[in-house]
Amino acid sequence: MSLARATNQANIAAPVRARLLNLAKTQGVDFNGYPDLTV
């Protein structure tokens, strides 16, 4: 895989990862990946 393609994939993955983290947060999952039992 070329460096440009790897960089492009990283740029695509960053907002997707952020969206997944945000979605997980709204579903009561903390950043460790475990369900937040305090909800």
C-alpha cells in the first residue's frame, strides 16, 4: 500500500472513528468499551 493511500485511509477513518465514539457515548458506553452501568 502506498503512503498516499495509507494517509487517505487514515483521513477517512478518523471521522468514522469519531462518529462511532460519539454514538457509543450516546448509547451509554464509556471510552474503555464497557457499558456504563451508571446510566
